[in-house]
Amino acid sequence: MRGTGPRKPPGTGARLWGRVHSTLLRQKLDPQTLQTKDWQRTVITMNGIEVKLSMKFTSREFSLKRMPSRKQSGVFGVKISVVTKRERSKVPLIVKQCVEEIERRGMEEVGIYRVSGVATDIQALKAAFDANNKDVSVMMSEMDVNAIAGTLKLYFRELPEPLFTDDLYPNFAGGIALSDSVAKESCMLHLLLSLPEPNLVTFLFLLDHLKRIADNESVNKMSFHNLATVFGPTLLRPSEKDSKIPANATQPITMNDNWSLEVMSQVQVLLYFLQLQSIPTPDSKRQSILFSTEV
């Protein structure tokens, strides 16, 4: 999107965005539009400002599909176990660096993790992390904090396998649907502690961070539910296109769209862990987890 023309008068930005939003809503998703791979272009003018819009439909299945990276030397699209082993770390450095920068200056940012960052900034950070650019910390310090939040979300979204793993995903979906609270807690904690160590330690590191974000809800407006809505599908969405909710799983809301049921389940799983006061861990894992989160 590009604007040209004289300096806009007060209030023009909001009115212009309203026009843009209305234009997007009016676009007819006819069969021909949905099937074409071409960009649809339109121009909106207001008070001497010209906004050029380019739009292209991407199916949900394609846009959400996890794609392994062909470049195993990077971090995006590479298994988390491979990255942590290469870096000799418990938590991927990209996760640590993004979290540290967000906690340094983004804890009171309204809509942090929900507001989109500038796409070009996110792609620049992605390229820098993949290339192991030593100046990535300087780059982050000069970028809007929402771009850093977007980069962290993109990292988890592009993992070739979700943080909660493909194998355990159906079990998490079944566990969160249990009606007995005691049985649910036992099941969910057992499943969580069954994750591979890099996945478990990274999740606990991220979970603590998200709880600290929610501590500032009165300012940043990001509640546990808002954070679970943003991160649930990112952390749990399986890599297989035809993943299904277990047949015996029951949902509080009946919906015909199986994809929507899956998203609801993914949100509920993360929300459950966010709402837990603490996560008890066996002695055999406690030291490793404590060490990793202090590094």
C-alpha cells in the first residue's frame, strides 16, 4: 500500500482507512476471483491522497500449512531440536532475543502480539535470523516492537512440526475436552511433560513471558484469552492438513466447521496452561528447566 500527495489534514487518516476497509469488505469473492492467482488491484483517492491496493486470495489450507525449510542452516522452518542442538541452547536464541526485546519496551504496548507488525520489517528480521546476522539485536532495537512480536509468532508458525508435536496433538485435544477437572489436570500435565525437552523448555519459557504480558492487561489489553487466541493455533496447529479432533471430544459450542472446532480446541489448550498457577515438574526435569530459563 502506498500513499502519494500533500500532507493529510487532521482526521483524514481515520476516514481514509474507513474507505479502505469498506472497499475490502465490498470485494466479491466470486469463483473466478478465488481461483485466479493474479493480484486484484484498485485505487482509492481522498483529499489528494491516493492509496493503491493489491489483493490476492490465498486459501486457508495453503496459508496455514507448515512448510519445512530447504535451508537447514537457518532457524525458520527447521525443527526446534535441530536449532537448539546447533546453538547449544535449551531455548532457541530467536525466542530469547525476541522475548527480551519485547519485555524491554513492549510490555505496555496496546495489543502486543495482536497488532500486526510491518511485513517488510518482519521479513527483514527473518532473513537476519536465518543468516545468523550479528547485527540482529541492533536491527530489533530500531524496529517497531510489533514487528518483533510478529517475527516471534512467525517463527512458531513456520516450525515444520508444532511445538506441541503432531503425535501428542490429538491427545491434548481430547484432554482439554474432559469434563472432570481432576482428570483433566492429570491428563494435561502428563501430556505436557511428555513433550521433547527442547519443546517443553521453550514452551515454559514462552508461557512465563505470556503471563508477564497478561500482568499488564490493564494497559496493553492482552488478557489470557486474547493471548491464547493469538498463540493457541500457532503453537498447536498440526502439520498434517487432514488433522482431526478426536471423535470422542466434546466442545462447549457446536459448530459445523471442523476447522473452527480445531481452532477452538487449540485456544482452549493454551488458555488452560496460562490459567494454571504453576506447573509441577518431576525432579528429573526441574533442574534442566530452571537452568534453561535462567540462561
